Amino acid sequence: MKNRLFYTISGWFFLCGIIAVSCKKNSDYNSTVSTDKTKPGAPSNIRVVNFKGGAYIIYDLPKTENTLYIQADYVINDSTGASRQTKTSYYTDTMVVEGFAAPKPYTVNLKAVTRANVASDPVSVTVNPDTPAYLTVANNLTLQPTFGGVNAHTLNPDAMGVTIAYLYDDPAQGKYVIREQKYFDALEINYSIRGFDTLPKRFGAYVSDWWGNKSPVKYATISPFFEVLLDKSKFSPYPLPSDIPTQGSFPVKNIWDNSATTFWHYQYSPVVATTKPYVITFGIGQLARLSRFIYNQRQFAYWGDGNVESFSIWGTANDAPRDAVLPESAPEGTIMGDWVNLANFNFPLPPSGSATSSPTAADIQWWNDGVNFEMPVNIPKVKYLRMSVSKTWGNRPGDYIAELTFYGGN
């Protein structure tokens, strides 16, 4: 009993000791970082390496022992007066300054700051950034008519994130208004806004970046093309020898029967050997230039099984096109015999950002409603189409398609 009491009392004092030490450590942690008010030296031996829209500034740290960070203050846009402040730890000798609006000289003021929040005298350095991405995208931008609207096409060589604002001279408001804004980070940007008749209209577009820089507006007067829903009653199967075999109870005609719950299915009984790409061919019964299409995948195994992940649309204007073994992948515009690759596509990931294995209810509804795909502008007119699938979500030895609804015009 005495031993138990001794251990209990000893344990209690030991615990109190831990608490006391812990409290002391916390107190030390929350105390002033430094009481040394000595002004530090400034960064020295400064070098600059410019890049698009910014620069790397390399320097020697001051000898002051309690230096905490290096701070840079600089104006990024002379027109708006927008400025930035960047800080880097004393553990590094390189700072990145970015967000500059133009390819011109800018002054950056550097100073060292100590743990006592004492700053050194500033030292000025000049950076001369190369042309920022948003201006490159704006310089490449062209506006051209498309079905029911205007198409903006441009190149983004560094795949930097930019936003394009589409403007429309709205007669009801008597001024240009933003009709749509869209973010892009692709190497090539090709996007259309629609909903207009065929009368001439004035449009504009400008490009902006993460830091609020905006390019000059590019204007154009556009007469949109007339867009119609292609008449599915004119569609017909056109099987070719290199097409993937079809399961008899799930024929190709199911993909234009105006029902997203019926579908075409590759042959699975009896099992046949298949090789990529998985191709089906059909006629559209008219000569038309496609503008876009709505793709309904099978309402089953969402983002899985034989539902399509990557595919291409090939076409021809020939009256009786011959077979051609299509490559698994090819650039747009590639010609194989009578057939030309009109466009390559990837089916989008769940809009919610959820994993493909666990889509939300909203993701599933989005899938069931059908997904709109834009065709490139100025592709040739066609009479026959081939859908060529290079990858399914579940890596199945074949695929299935519920419904394809095409729009376009003459």
C-alpha cells in the first residue's frame, strides 16, 4: 500500500513537472522573436534572369544573423498602378517576381527584414520581363463566324492560365456587354459562343491573367452561320470491314433513335477478337458541315466499363466511301484514304471534381443529360461519319454508345 502510494505521489509530481516545462516552452515560443533592433544589411551581388511576365532575382544574403526574410515591392502595371509584394525566406537566395503587364523595364525594391521586424535600406534592381502569356494569347487571337455565333481561336504556347472575355454590342443596352468569360490553360484555345441569328453583329474579346492584367479589346463584325439540328431520320448504318462487330440486339441505329436509354453495343456473344481503335461507320443522309454534337453515354457504369474516354470523329463527302484502317490516334486533318480526321476528343471528368469511381448525384445527372462537344471551325462538309474510339474508361475490349445528336448546316 505504501509502495502504491509512493508511486502515485511520484507520478503526480512527474506529471506536474511535465506540465510546468510545457508551459515554460509555450511561453518561450510566444515571446518576442528578437529584441535586436540593429538595422540589417541589404541584399547584395544581385543578378536577374528574366522570363515571360516575370523574373528570378538572385542575391547574396546580408551577414546579419537574425535576418528573417527578403521582401520585394514592385509595380506590375503602370496603367492601373497595381503593385505586388513578395517575401522569401532567408533559407533561399532566389526570389520570383511575376505578374508584370508588359515586356518593359520595371523597378523592384529589395530589402532584408529581421526577426525584430527591422528593415534594411532598400536596394533597387531593374527587371525586364519577356512578353507575358496573356498578351501572347491576345496577339494570336482571331474572331470568326461560326454556327449561331462567333468563334475565338488562339494559341497559348506555354499553356498558362488565362481568361477570355467575349463581348457583344447589345442593341438593347446600347453598349458592349460581357456575354461570357471562360478560363483556359490549353496550348490551343478554340471556343465559340452561340445563340445569335445570322444578321451582322459586333463582337469583341480580350484576354486577362491571374494578376488582373487585361489586353486591348479585339473587335470584329460577324455574320453567324445558320445552325440546324441534323435530321436523324436520314441517318443509316454503313458498316465497313474494319469496323468493330456489332451485337445483333444492340444495332448501330440505336445511336440516332432519340433515346438515351437504348444503345449500340460491340459484339460480346460470341466473343470476337478486337483491336483498337473501335470504329463504327454511318451515313447522315445529307451533305453538311458539322458545328457540334451532344453525346449521350450509356447510363451504366459511369466513367467505367465500356463507356468511352477518348475518341475521334472522321468524315467524308464521298458518295460511296471505301474502307480504311484508321490509326489509334492521329492529328486533326489527317487523311486516310477517303476519310479525314475532323476532331479528337476526351470525355470530361466528373464536373464536381470527384474521382471517376465515386461521382456525385449531380455528376450522374450531367452525364445522363448528354455532353456538348464543339467541332473545329471550317472543317469540310461530310456525308458519312466514323466514330473511332481509342480508349474506354474501363479499358474494355470494345465500347458502347447511347446517342449522338449532330448540329450544323450547309
